[in-house]
Amino acid sequence: MLLGLHMIVKNEAEWLANCLDSIQEFVDEIIIVDTGSTDQTRDIAKTYGAKVISTEWKDDFSMARNSSLAHANTDWILYMDADEVFTGNGNELRDTLQNSTRHAYFVEIESLIGSSLHEKTIHPSIRFFRAKENYLFSGPIHEDILPSIQEKTANKTEIGKLACKLVHYGYLPVISQAKNKAARNVFILEKALRTHQNHPYYLYHLGMAYENLGEFEKAKLAIEKSLQVCEEKLSYRPTIVKDLCKLYRKLNQTYLTRALLERELENYSDYPDLYYQFGHAYLCEKDDEKALRMFKKATEVQHCSQYVTEAGCNHFLSFTEMGKVAVQWSAHSDALNYFIQALNFCPYYEEALYGITDILIAAQLSDDEIVKELNQLLTPSLNNPALKEAVEVALCHALYYGGCYKAFIARVDGLKGRPPELQDQYVLSLLLSSDELRAIHEVERMQQANAAVPDHLFNALFLNALERDSDIPSVCLKWMEQQSNHAYYSQLIEGVKNEFSAEKQMNFLLFLKPLIHLCITNRYYSLLTKVLMSCPELRLYAAKMMFYEGYSQLARPLFETLNHDNKLDGEGTFLLGQMLYAEEDWAQASYCFEAALKLQPAITEAHTGAGLCYLQQAKTELTQSVENFPEYPLFAAHLQKVNLSIELASKSRWSAVWRGKQRRNTLCQIPSPSV
């Protein structure tokens, strides 16, 4: 017999059939080691003709794997996990193995790590090897057959690579958490390290397990130690570098990423993921020019299949980040080109689609024109049955976050069925389009289907009724009665219809904050005015939220009132400075930036704002001098230098850059809250 499938399992009834269905017709025997299942795993395995071997679990994956090898009756062995699926041409696979002189084969492992199709890692792994060669797995966890094969073979050319692929679902968060993998791995690895102190492989995986448990400092110590003791020749060392960079990013310690990669990129100059991480480190340090260079480098290096790579680092992820930088610089033509290049590699990548939508909004295209442009751009992908659903969902998200609410509704209505990931946005879009009856019906339908309805949808319906002075929907009333803070809802209703009590508890004010934010995003300004008139303590919070949602013109009078009453803090003063700068009131803007720094020195962006104000004033004076005294070239030379300084300083991300619906909101003409 040619090929046997070997597996170890425990309580894999949910996944085992999918795995076996994908490979059964291409293997001649199935040998499954069960380490203590209490569900239907063993029965399912037997229906596929598998030989099931029961063994005691001893916290050692290699021991369990090796226990099946002596039972092999085939020339070749394939080992898989129950949460993996084989994809590829099985007949070609068998022909290759039948005529092969090699000892083993790598295959590509595609591990899904998130809900989106593009969220996956890709790496090679030896999964096919000759039976009866006394090869053995090693390592109590993340077991490996490669060391045993290398020990018994003369050179690497005796290991080939197959065109097939294994898709691994076990790293999806919902599956990993359900199996409690991280806690199990910590136990096994800590036990292994007591015997093998400072083993780099075990230290690395211990760090990753800690990270999955949210213990980031422990993870950092373990992975840094792993890198410190790991020999450069070991194949997993570049993966340690990559994952340490990602951890530093999580911990907001990207200065460590920069220091690490300045040393390590010489060793792994063909690893695109490292350039991608380097780019993000520079973004965090607001050095966009260097970030752009790193992302560009990530797209240019020749991809090497020996590395563990995250899908898109060498193309669509990096192109999208380059597009974002270009948007920051108002280089919309360049940004559009980068986003389109990203979509060429991943047509359903939402960030790139959103970027294009934002640029079309900046060009002041109507909703219909935006939809037309996006349809034209995505036509090949929309006509591809394998991509259509993912592209449609991504397109809908882009329209929603671009503030194209009616176009979003029309697009969703045209889909077969309503994807659950669009449901929340659909209800909010109906409310923003003044179709509250349909919004109420949608929430009722979600409840009838036993779908989880998030609190913010009930709150949106509730606030919509208060804004329009209409009856509160019964679906909201029932939900409010079940809330621990239901008395606060009654207090808000009473306050809006009559007046608020003079004394307001801090907890009530905290309760109001997210509702105020929802009033702003859903444009319930009549209601917002009533609340702020009675709760002046929340005016500063409301002003900031209006600014951050893009309603800067509407927020301006509120900021001025707060400033007049000396109620602005450092952040609020800095935001007022940005609005004044946008209006080219350089003198007043500089005053605000200087005041913000006195109130809150940590707002370092205010230094840039103040410096730009002084440069702009210098530019005004020099421009006048050039016009009045053209015979003095020194004025023109100084003006050129000032213009260059303004251009460079403006690229430093010191102020808000509006995107999507925020960009639209900057033009909104809804009356400002009268407070």
C-alpha cells in the first residue's frame, strides 16, 4: 500500500469528518490514536474504516504520534490534525509519491487566524515521509519530524515540496479558546523547560501561549529569552523575530521593534513580514516617510517560502498602508494607485476599498457616482463566484464607513440573504436615513431569529424616539426593563420631557456619555441640546466627540463657549487650535497651542501646531516682501525655505485627518447644539 494517514485525536467529533472527507479517497489506510475522547470521535473514525488505537495521554504530543508509526502498513505516511483539511490534486499526489526517490515532502500549511478570508498565516511543514525508516517525532508540543529525517539523510535535496495544501482551522480564536489550547500549552511547555532549561523552541512557544492568554509581559520575557539563546542557523529563528515585533507593537513598545530589526534585517533581508513590521514601527513613531519606504520594500523583496508569512504583508497589506500614508499627505492620486494595487491581490480587503471610497468622497462625488466607480473597479471579482460574496460584504462595509447610508441599504437589499456581519450597520443606516419603522422591524426580526442584538441598537432606537418625540418602541421598553440601570433610562425620559433634577449622580453622567456619543453619530441634535443644557458637565465631552466624528464646524461654537468660560482642558484647547488653524487664524491658533502645552505638556503635537502657525505668519510676511521688493532675491530664498518647512511639518500627523464619513461630516450643515 502506498499512503497511510496517521492522526492523534481527543474529542474531535465536530471536526474529524471534515478532515477525513477531504483525504479519505487518496489514502490506503487510516490509523488514529485516541488519547481519551468522551464524545463520538472514535465512532466517527471507525465509519471511515480507521484503525483506532487507544492510549493514555501523557502531556507529550510526540509520544502519541510515535505510537502510531509501528502500525503503518504503507510506504508513505501523511500526518494531519483533525482541524485540518486537505486541498489539492490527490491523484497527482499519489503519482508523485509512487515514483519518488525522496525521503520526505514539505507541504504548505495555511492557518486561518481570523474571521476574514485574508487573515491567515502560511508556512511549510513536513507532513509526508517514508514509513519504516525509523523516523520519530520529537518535542512534547509542536512536535517535529524534521530533526529525525535530517539525522538519517545525507542532504536537504532528499526532502521535496508538494503542490497540495493543508488548511488549518485550529488557530481560529473561537476554536482555540474552546479547546483551551493556550492554558494546556503553558502547562506542557513549563514542564518541558524544567527538563530542558532555556530551550529556545520551548521558550518561544511558551511566550506565544502566554500572549494568547493575554499575559503580554510574561510573553515578552519568554520570547526575548528564546531569541537570545537561539542559534542563527535554526529554521524557526526568523519567526521568533517576527512574532516579537508583533508583541512589541501590542505593548506600544515599537522603539524596541526598531532596535531589533536594525540588527536582524541583515540576517533575513528577504523576509517581507519584517519590513511590514518595521513600517508599522515607524508609523507609531510618526515617521511616515521611513514607514512608506519599509512598506515599499516589503512589496519588492523576493518572497521566500521557507518563512512563516502572514498573508498580504508582501503585497495588499503593505500597499494599503502606503495608501494611508499618501492620504495623510493629501497625495490622493498616489493613494488611489496604492489602494488599487492592494485590491489586485485581495479584492475583498475592506481597508483598501474604504481607502478608495474615501478618496472618491474627497473628490466630492455623489453616492451614486461612488457606487458606479466601485462597481466598475470590482467587476471582475464580482463576476467570480468564488469571490463575489466576500467582495460584496467588503463593498458594503466601505459604503457604510464612507457615510453612503442609502447606497449601503440598497446594496444590502440586493444581496441574497443578509450577511450577519452587516446587520448592525443596516439598522443604523435605516435610522440615519429616517426609516425608523424598518429599523424597528429589523431589530424585532433579529430577536425572533434568536440573533444577538447589541445594546447600541436598542439605545439608537430609544434615542431616535426621544429625538422625534414619538413613542418608545415596545422592543426597547422590554429591553430597558431587563437592564440593571433601567432607572437611568426613566430619569433621562423624564429629564427630556420635563426637566432634569438639580442633583445628578456621577453614575448617571457616566451612563449618559455613550448615549451622547450616539446622539452625535446619529445626528440627534435636538435631543443633544436638551441634555447638554441640563448637564453642562458633559459639554466638553460632547464637543470633543463632535470634533472626532468630523463635525468640526458644528463643534466650533461649543468650543468657543467653553473657552470663554475657562472650561477647556489641554486636549480641548488643542482641538480648538486645530479648528482655528484650518481657518488660517494663525495668531489665535498659536495662542491655543501654547495654552494647550501649559495645561497638558504631554500633547507634543501642539509644539508642531505652534511652530506651523509661526511659519505661516512668516510666510505671509515674506510673500508680501517678495511682492513689494522683487529686486531682493533673499526674500524669495527665505520664502522657499519656509514653504519647505511647512510642507515637511504638515506631514508629521500632528492634527486630525478626516476619512470617510468623518470627511463628509466636516461639511455637515445641521444646526449646532444651542447650549
